[in-house]
Amino acid sequence: MKIVIAGCGVAGFTAAKKLKELEPQTEITLIDREGYGLYSRMRLPESLAGTLPETKLILSSPEATASLGIQLVSGVTALSFDPGARTLQLSDGRSLAYDKLILALGADASLPQIEGAEPSMTFRTLGDLHHFLSEVRTAQTATVIGGGLLGLENAHALHERGIRVSIVEFMPRLLPKQLTEKESELLQEKFLEAGYQLCLGRKTLAIHSDQGVSSVELDDGTVLRSDLVVISAGIRPVTQLAKDAGAAVDRGILVNTRFETSLQDVYAIGDCAQIGGVTYGLWIAAKDQAIALAEILANRRSSFESPVYQPSLKIPGIKLNEIRMAAQNK
Ligand SMILES: Cc1cc2nc3c(=O)[nH]c(=O)nc-3n(C[C@H](O)[C@H](O)[C@H](O)COP(=O)(O)OP(=O)(O)OC[C@H]3O[C@@H](n4cnc5c(N)ncnc54)[C@H](O)[C@@H]3O)c2cc1C
């Protein structure tokens, strides 16, 4: 049996490792486009803050991954696949035959339709970390567009570097998805006390860049002069490869409770998959799905029901549960 897995994030890597554990004789090829093996995407802000050395992000290097008996194909992209011929075409010209194909392609950072917004302003990969690290050393001011969990973590990382940070949020309060109005107020107090500027209920109209300095123009006429702009406006599951091959996609690649797409012997897991109407966008969800798929393919379980996950905010000294309790007692 030949299984090809496209994408070496936590979903793809975990599926490969678990399958090798359960079915050692299965031939597993893992396509690692970024070429670092598995790294902790969710801890990238800590390295941006300077509190976690970059080397500590690596959870399984290419060498360690290969030593598990997984055939790692590094630095190449899966370009297309033919579900009839069961072949996957790679950017280096190779074509890989498979019996089963697992799509673990993750998500891209969303780029909102703002004049002047560039992909280089988003933060999702180790490559993005290198780009921002080269800028934080000289930056004195920064604007983070997006007051969700990732936006706040990115803002905190820059604040840790001694940079004056403004956070722009379209909604009238921070974390509107996670907190009530009263809870958001308490959170906002903490950010204001720490010296952040909050621009809430404000739309970004344009980002004008001139010789390394940007002016972020808001709909109330405010202009934020920023040495650095980080856009944290959510994610976009990677679906094009599946769509081009004829798979049913919505926001994510549609799968059932066995992670089967609408194409035979093609599965999807992690941030790129939509299960029961939900695209999770969470590390633990991607890992749970990967383990469950490996068990399904090895006939150890028949299906997967997703638990309810509670995302947290990873900023030292700020615990959402404590804020919730404080709001109740106020
Ligand atoms: C800054 C940050 C902080 C986060 N914090 C948290 C947190 O606190 N808690 C939490 O639960 N989650 C968090 N997340 C989300 C979490 O990291 C993701 O849910 C998780 O990484 C998803 O794993 P994945 O394997 O599905 O996708 P990804 O990690 O996106 O991996 C997919 C891989 O597939 C590759 N790929 C894409 N297209 C192709 C192709 N055509 N060919 C080959 N390879 C391809 C990509 O380059 C990527 O390497 C955070 C994310 C970010 C960016």
C-alpha cells in the first residue's frame, strides 16, 4: 500500500507517523513544501517576541522524520493530482503514484481587500518569522490589523520587543467571538494599561508604504505611522488543489466523518478540511484528525466525532478564564 501525504504541518506529519506506527509495512511519502520538517506554527509569536529560540520551534527535523521510515520529499509543491490515474504531480517534475492520497495542506493567512495590503504583511510561516525578525530590530512603531486571538498574540510579541503597538479591530471590541462585552472591556483595560493603542470599530482603508515606513489610514481619518504592519485577519483553508481535481469544496475541502472527500481514496485533514460544516483552524484539532484518520485507514476505528475545542490566548499574565470570572464578580 502506497500512501502519499501532501503537507507537512501537524496534520500531515502526525498522520504519517501514526500510520507508520500502526502499519509499518505501508509505504508513506510526505511532501514537505517548506523543507523544515515539522515545526510549531502556533509558537511562532514566541520566537517573534524573542522568548523562544528558533531552534526550539522544530519538533521533528527532516532527518528525524526520515528516521521514522517516512519518505520525505522536501522543498517541493504538490501541483495537481489525477484521481482517475491516482497520481500526484510535483513541482520538480515528478509524478507519484498512490493508493491513497491525504491532503493536509493547511491554510493561508487571509489578505483582506485593503489598498496596499501585501502578503509579506501576514505572519504564518517560519519564512514569515525570518522576514519580521529582520525588521523588529529597528522598528519603533507597529500596527497590527485584527484584534482576534492571533492578532493579539502578534501584538504582544512586538510589544515584548519594546515596539509601540496599535491594534486595529473592525468590530467595536477585542475578541468578540470569545468574550462578552463586559469581558472584552476588562481585556481592553489590560492592553491599554500596558501601553497599547486600541483603534476599535475602525476599518482600515489603505496602507501607504514609503521607504520602509507605512501609514495605515483608518475610516475615521486616523493615520497610524508604522515601521511595521502585521495583518492578522483570519485564515483561508487551502482548497484549490482539491477543487481542480474535482473534489467538493466549500470554505474547506468537504469530508465526512471518515475524512473521505468526494473523490475516491482521497482524504483531507487539518486546517484545509471542513467537517460537519466546520473548519477548525486549531493545532489540536488537526492532530486529533490525523490520528483518527491513521486509525481509520488501519481499521482500528470506523469514524471520528470532533470534540468541542476551547481556543486560548497565549499571552503571559492574561488568562481568558480569569477575565470571565472577574467579569462575573464585577
Ligand atoms: C501564529 C499562529 C499561532 C497559532 N496559535 C494557535 C494556538 O494557540 N492554538 C491552536 O490550536 N492553534 C493555533 N494556531 C493554528 C495552528 O497552528 C493550525 O491550526 C495548525 O498548524 C494546522 O495544521 P495543518 O497541518 O492542518 O496545517 P499547516 O500547519 O498550515 O500545514 C500545512 C502545510 O502544507 C503545506 N502546503 C500547502 N500547500 C501545499 C502544496 N500544494 N504542496 C505541498 N505542501 C503544501 C504548507 O506549506 C504547510 O507547510 C496558530 C497559527 C498561527 C499561524
